[in-house]
Amino acid sequence: MKLSSRIALVPFVALYEYLYGYAYLGKSVEREKKVIEKLFSVVFLDQNILMKALELDVALSKEGYKVPQADVAIAATAISLGLPLLTRDLRHYPRFQKHGLKLLTEL
């Protein structure tokens, strides 16, 4: 699947994590936020994403995995929208594949 032929979306939580790094380093958050919002459409949490996140978090907890809630929300966003998740972070996201996450690790 070629990402270049698709519209790229960024979950609100991923934008938050990205901007947090800039804020922590004392860099201009507003400038970076505008750049990201120009390049990507930001997807905010809604009821469907909330319910999917709860379902995923409970399922993974029962399987013995504790995944950061930010990662749960990001995976829930992709699954709810039926879109693949492009990430280099392979610590937790592969666990979501059996719950419907389509994972991309390169463009």
C-alpha cells in the first residue's frame, strides 16, 4: 500500500506527544503545531474511538499486557477509522494486530 496516494491523518494523541517534546525542550510549539496541521488532518477522539480504546485496553490487560494509554488511543483511532497505522514504534503496536490494527513500518 502506497501512503503517497492517500491522505495522511494524525491522531490527536500523537500530535500531543510530538508537541510535548517541543514544549519540554522550550521550543516553539505553535509553529510546529501549524506545520503539522498543514501537512496532516488531525483526528480528535470521539465516542467510537473511546469505546474501541476501552475494549482494546481491557483485552490487552486481560492478556497480561499493560500498554500506555496513548498507544491504546492511537491504535483505537486507526482501527476505528479502518486505516493502517504507520509507525516505527514496535514495542506495543504489534499486539493490536490481532484486534484489527493494520500496521505499516515503512512508506
